[in-house]
Amino acid sequence: MSAARYAVGIDLGTTHCVMSAVDLTQDESEQVVQQMVAIPQLTGPGSVEDRLLLPSFLYLPHPDELAPNDLTLPWGTQPPFVVGELARNLGSRTPIRLVSSAKSWLCHPGVDRRASILPVEAPPEVPQVSPLQASIHYLEHLRQAWDHQYPDAPLLEQEVTITVPASFDPAARELTDEAAAAVGFGHRTLLEEPQAALYSWILASEGGWRKQVEVGDIILVIDLGGGTTDLSLIVVTERDGSLELNRVAVGDHILLGGDNMDLALAHLVRTKLAGQNISLDLWQLQALTHGCRTAKEAMLTDPAIDTMPVVVPSRGSRLIGGTIRTELTREEVTHTLVEGFFPWVDASARPASRARTALTKLGLPYAQDAGITRHLAAFLGRQTHATEALAGFVTLPPNASFLHPTAVLLNGGVFKAPLLAERTLEMLNAWLQAEGSPPARLLEGADLDLAVARGAAYYGYVRRGRGVRIRGGTAKAYYVGIESAMPAVPGMEPPLQALCIAPFGMEEGTDAALPSQEVGLVVGEPVRFRFFGSSVRREDRVGSVLEQWSPEEVEELEEIEANLPAEGRTSGEVVPVRLHAAVTEVGTLRLEAIPREGHETWKVEFDVRGQE
Amino acid sequence: MTEPKFSFFARLLLALQAFWRTLGDPAFAAGVARLSQGALPAPAAEARPGLRQMAPESALQLLSLLQQEGRFIDFLQENVSAYADAEIGGAARVVHEGCRKALHACLDIVPVRTEAEGSRLTLPAGFDPAATRLTGNVVGQPPFTGTLMHRGWQVTAIKLPQLAEGHNVKILAPAEVEL
């Protein structure tokens, strides 16, 4: 363990970054002292403010756009780019120079994440950055913000926990770690965001959480952020008389969040205005989206408001003459948000997915079905058997068609609207009632915006053996595709088998066994393997071979690639190796190729260059 | 004399207070200058009542924020007599929402008196006449009893953004040219 003074939690979010700290030097008997860390940032040219949220936006200004002094940060640097509130602000008028949602790009299998591709729409003269580089800029800003306020305890020497979506695949986790390593974090760990939210709830309960849950509880965490929906199931068990928490399942990566809702309302209003022959330009649409968000928040928190005016100011200095005024009614908001994003569906409903067209435009793979309840139903349905290994703790009705949660923790800004939180709970409870289970209860006291950073800071404290730790390990089993030895049939691809190399639930700092099967690597040439993950096959061990599987059960991930250096070998020679998996202390999956003879090992890389 | 130990935030607060007073108060600034040259603060000279011009920087900065968030200058510079009330009302929402946000981001504003307006209250001797103004039949000796006509407003905290060296505060809103 390091001699760190603080455990620092960093919520490296799609739309915002937040930082929190727990003092590690305090006495164990005392209350945990947790604090939010202000993040000074440019809020206007030459104007710096302390904010708790750092918008995850990077703006690449034209050399003539801002004077060097306009970029001065409190720690005396003048970087040639802007991070935070001002970046978002400038980007709303000049989107071709704005990098946003870098985190979603980090786990986009279709692109090379180390290549300079952002902003996507940038003209040739704008110096683009890679999704990885954008993440490095955000982390670097946070480091400088911290060091400015805690000069005696540099961030690189502290115990840092960076959160990632539970649904991040191994490659995206490794890229996040790579960004943290590039900034220089010496003691870093990754933590899944829904777990961080639960840690925050535990911290906020000041020990009272043990009275709010009991053995056998299945806690469903729904984290609905600005850009993503992240789902996890955490089960309460008992060991040696004390309660334990086990994260048993995580959901798919769903690019659907609060921003989609504001946009949906803005489009509704735009259509309404188009009916009055009023058309809006890009700037006005931004202003309209902002106006709709304000109206939505007001209406969803106060049931007495039936209509809210939405005003789009003119861009010029003539404010009164050029302002467009319209209204958003409660009916429209309820219909668009509740019916559109939280439709009332059966537990058997599944999200509609259109077949991917061969030529997709370069863009983020947004969820094709906006129905969050359908994504939720699919997740619970797929995880019906998630708790079977915990028999004795958890019992489901014999004919359950989905896993029955007993408690729900909601996280993310969307749930600030009581209407949407209630709707989610009502939907879940309707499903439960239909299968004869008691309703799930809402875990109270969650802090929707800051919970993830708080929980991450608390996790650094928990890792020192204080307080309860959520167990779980990897939420998937991993497989490599191998071609089965069969006589070649012209015009037919040899059937593919999947060899399990990492079982479900590998904990940090553990190694998987070596599979007995070998694969051949060609010396001096990169060899690529198809790579698969399953979030439901909990029983497979290293060496298990799947002959066939359904896409529901096993999903294909990005390829992995092994590169055998030619030293001491003949180029083109085939070397039999075994593939070995380990989970690092940081929390990333590491794959190695181990040859039959000799003691060398070679790292097997996740291919993050995207499909050509 | 033992020096008190200041925490970081106490130092930050002190630095900010000193910053504003140095900007606005020439006598204080002279004291700071002497202190930074290593001299102990001179004993305060017998001050004559005087008037001073406030430094305009923070006023201009606040105006700029009100314009940026709430189109404040645009609104005041427009000739409202040419428009119907409904049109002015629409624009007023933009101004109200934005200026309110900007104001609350920079200043913590609370009423001077917590009593309800219209209620009777008594002012003891030694009340602060700057915080509570007497009107009407102002005769006799304190304690004074009267009706609260307006609660008053006061600022309890100031959190203006820091400005870069050489930042031109006279530009309240830059002209925008779209290419």
C-alpha cells in the first residue's frame, strides 16, 4: 500500500467529470471525512471559476480566436485548448471544433481509439485528437486542479479510483487505464459506476445500510446519466455472520441518457414551430434544447404546473423583437418522456434493434430503441439465473421469467424528476406483481449527481480493509474463437468454436488457469483471434469449449491480436501457445500467450483500431 | 505575539478579501504595499472623512455576466415602447431566468430583516442605519418601533470569477461574427 494521504474518486463521465476525496489519515473510529473537490475552470475567456462539475468537453480554438491570456488557468498555464464549461459554451457556436462524448468513443468498436478522429466533423485544418487523448486532457486538468489546492499531496501520489461504466468492455477499460497511466497516476484502480453509486449510498447511510437491506436482497442499480444507461445487480449475502455484497450481473452498453430526452423535447417543439412557418437555425435549436430542459425540470418536479413557456432568444442584440415564444404542455412532456423513454411494457418486452446497415456513417452507436423499460426488461430477463449460485440466500418463484429485484437504487441526473423515478419503480413493481413477488423498495438517500465520485473516493478507503466491500470480479466469461479441425469444404467457412480462457467472476489480482488447448501463432506476423464475452455463462471454466451459442448468450467483442517477435525464430514458423488470462490490480483484463517451451510470455493486445 | 495558524481556505478567504479591498481602497492598498515590502503596518493616521471612487472592474464583470447569462444589456438597451406587453413578457423570461442564475452564482443574497413585511418591529439603540433606514415620523429616541415596509437585501458571500491578467472588462459582450 502506498503512503497516500487521500483516497480520491474521479467520475470520468460522458458529460461531466467530478472529483471527491476521503482523508485516509483519520482515525478508524471516526466518521469517514469525505469532501467534494472544486475544479477551477475557464467559464468565459479570461475568466476562471470554481465548479464541482467539469463538463467533459474539449474545444480546439483557432489561433486567432482567443488571446493567450484568455486561456490562463489558476496554476499559471495557458494550454492551446479549452476544457470544461467554456469549451462547451464555445462549442455550442462552433461545433466543428468541439470534442464531446469522448468516453462513448472510447468504447466504440468501429473506430481506432488511438487515432486522431475527433471532432468527427472537423475540417482538415483543425488538429483532431484521439478519444484516448481527450480523456488524458480531462484527467490532466483534474490533476492540475487538485495539485493547485493540495500542493502538499500531489494527486499522482494519492490512491486514485477512476470510474467506468459497468458495461465497458475489456478494451475500453484498458484504454481508460492507459489514459490514467499517461497522466502518471501511480496508484490507480478502476471501479464500475453502479458499484460506486452503491458505495456512496452506504457511505451516506453512516452505518445504517445494514438495517435497510437483509440477506437475500437483490439490489438493482439503474444509473441513467447524461449519455448512457448502466445497469447492475448486487446481491446481499452473509459470511461468518456479517453481510456481504456481491455484484452478480451487469447490463449491456446502452448509449441512451438524459441528453436524448432534452433533444426529443426540442424536436417536438421545433416541429410545432415549423407548423407556424418558423424555422430555427443550429444556434436557436441549442437554445431551444436548453429552454426545453428548464421547462422539463420545472414541470417534472412541480405537478401544479400545466404549461411552461419556452423562449428562444434572438441571437442578435435585439432581444424583444427577435424572440420566439412557444409553450410546452404537461401532456407533451409526459407523452414524450414517459411514453417515449419509459413505455409501459410487459416483462417479456425486448428492445427493437434494426439490422446494422453495411455502410454506417461514422458516428456513435446510439441505442436504437429509446425505451429504457424495454432495455431493463431485457436485462432482467437475460439474468433470470444470475443468483442460482447463491442458492440458499436468494429464492425466486419457480416460473420466474426474469430476475426479481427486491430493492432499487437510482442514480444519475434523470431521476431528479420524481415522475420518472416513480414510473421506473411502478413499471418494475408491475412486472413483479404479475409473477407474484412483493414490490421492490427504493433505497433512500441517494445523491444523484455526485454519488459516483463520492462512492469512488470511499472505495479507496474501503480497499484498505475498512467498511464493506462489494465483491464480484469480472462480469463476463471470455472466450477466443478457434476454428475446429475439420476437413475443408469448399464455399463453407470452417465452424468456429469458442474456447473459454477467463471464467466469470475473476477478482482483481487473480490469474485464470492455463487452458490445455493450444493455438498456433505465426512468428513475425500479427495473428488475430475473434474474441467473445458472455454475461450469463457463469458455469464455464477455463478450457470449456462451446460448439454453438446464441447471440443472446455470447456476444462477439473486438478481436485480439498477438504479435510474436521474430528473434531466435524463423519468420513464418508456427509456434503453439496457450492463452492465459489475468485480472490486474487496476481491474483490467490482461491476456498473454505462453509458448509450450521456454519461459517467455507475450502480451496479447485488444485491437482498438476498429474494423476496416 | 503568536501568529495564528491559517488553514488553506482561511488563507484563500483572506486573500480574496485583501484582493477586493486592495482594488477598492487606496489607503488599504498602500498598507498592503508597505506590508509586502516587509514593513509593519503603520499606525492608522487620524482619518479625515473623505469620499472615494470605487474601482469599476467588478461592476463591469458582473454586468458582463448578467449579459452573458441573461441578455441584461440587450434588454435595457432596447426601446420597449415599440413592443406589446406579451412580446416584452417573452423576453423578460429570458432575462429573468438568466440574470437570476448569474446573480445567484456570484452572490449569496438574503433579506436584511427576516420579519414579514407589514409586521411591527422595534429597533434598539445602536442599530445600523446603513442596514435599516428610518422613514416617516422620525422623532424621539431609540428604541424605535415601526412597520417593516421593505425587508432589504444584503450580500453574505461574493464569488466572482477570477480574471486573467490584462482581461479587458470594458467589453461587456464581444461582437459575434459567424464565418
